[in-house]
Amino acid sequence: MQEDIRKLREDIDNSVVKRDSGVARIASMQKELRGTIAQIDLFTGNKDRKGLLMAGADRAIRELLTIFKDDPIEVPLEEASMSVWSHMQMEE
């Protein structure tokens, strides 16, 4: 997209495109570019946040399983942990 904007600027400078219509198209393209960048930042931020949450959950599950190792509740705790883990993976 930035390359398209650069090319359009060159076309305006070379009088291939009228200045007023070229400037309007550049403004529109820059607005679209900023919107796309904002969406990518939001998506990336959400993915980073989810990764941190999953890492924290993984650590908590491992610690709980270590604490209750060889305890009668070990098997139900492991099953419940896997259920929580799968539920967290499906969330957005």
C-alpha cells in the first residue's frame, strides 16, 4: 500500500494524474492504511495477551499437579485442568 501511495505521488509530480484528484486518493489510501495498521495492532495485542494468559495457566496447572502428586485428587485435578485448558484455548 505504501508503494502504491509513493507511485501515485510520482504520477502527480509527473502530471500523469491531476493534483486535486491525486491528493484526494492519497488521503483515502493513507486513511485505509492507518485503519489496517490499527487492526493488525489490535489483533497482535490480543494474540500476545492470550499467549501470556495461556503461559500463566500452564504454570499454575503444572504447580497444582506437582503439589498434589500421589494424592487421591491427582487424577480428578488433572482431568479438570485439561478441561479448563481446552476451554481457554477455544476462547477468543
